[in-house]
Amino acid sequence: MATEIISTDAGDARITWHRARKARLVLALSHGAGGGIEARDLRAIAAELPAHGVTVALVEQPWRVAGKKLAPAPKTLDVGWRGLWPALAKPGFPVIAGGRSAGARVACRTATELGASGVLALSFPLHPPGKPEKSRADELLGAGVPTLVVQGGNDPFGKPAEFPKGTHELVEVPYGDHGFVVPKRAEITQERALEIITGAVVTWSASRG
């Protein structure tokens, strides 16, 4: 594991590299608007994917590196992501753009422009909780590259059944909320929920390079 500071027009971003010994892909994952790269799904993917030939780059947006508590406007998040993309592409492998929640939205909005080989959208916030009329489906449907959505079955930002039809693949994590937390009374354990996530990403990424 190694960290790298990247200067962008939105400020300094940070990449934490989890390198595969025989890499064939880079999977770049950013955090949401209310948390960092310590999110359980990001940590699980970073621990599992390198063994499958995928180098995982956990990206911290400039606002997070600066110690701020609130994420800036989407356009500013996109600026930060664009600024660090050359560092993600530098190893010379195809790059899958991804992230959780707000990070997934950034990946979708910029995928075609940056030449991403695919998008991994974890807990895509299809709409604000309780406001399905404020849909962000156009961002997901407009990604323009192969896309995998991994969504909690009880995500208040959009349950799997609410997602529109499209070319994306969707994997449901039963009982999971926006952070993929499953209640103790659920028929699956928290460990199993994480296995569903990593298994889906391993299988899908195998077709990307």
C-alpha cells in the first residue's frame, strides 16, 4: 500500500494504491459526500481485488484531504477527479472509474470524457431519500461505458427495483442500506453482504481486461 498526493485545480487529492502483483486493470474508487475511503465496501474491494489482477486506487477528493466536513458542488468534484485521472492512467492499464454514492455519480458523469473502460457504481444515489421525483437516472444512463451497479436492497437513495432499464448490470445486496449495513435480524450476515459485493466486482471486472 502506498499513498500519493496529486495536485488538481480543486486542490490536492490523495490516492492510496493497493497494487496487484500482476496487474491487468486499475480500479479507481472514490468516497461519498459524507465519508471517506474507510467505508466498508471500499475497504473490502481494496483487500480482495489485487489477488485477481486488479490494482485498486482509493481516491480522496481535495475537500476530504483538506479536512472539510462538507463536499463541494458536483462540478467541483468532477474537477478534482479529472485532475487526478492522469495519475490513475499512468501505470498503463485500462482504468475502471468508480466510487460509492457521490463518487459513483462523478464516475458516471466523466467516464466517456476520460476514456474509462467501465464504471463501478456502489450505492448509486438514484434520488434523495423520500424524493423519487428528483431522479439522477440520466447520470447513470449517460455513462456511455459498461457499468455495474451494486445496490443495497433497502437503500433509501434508491432500491434496486426503482432503477430504470438500461445497459448497466445491477447486483442487489439483500437487506443492505446505503452503507451496505444489514440489520442483525437479516437472513444474511454482514460478512456475507461484503462477499456479495466483492464477488460481483471480481466477476464483472474479469470481463473488462
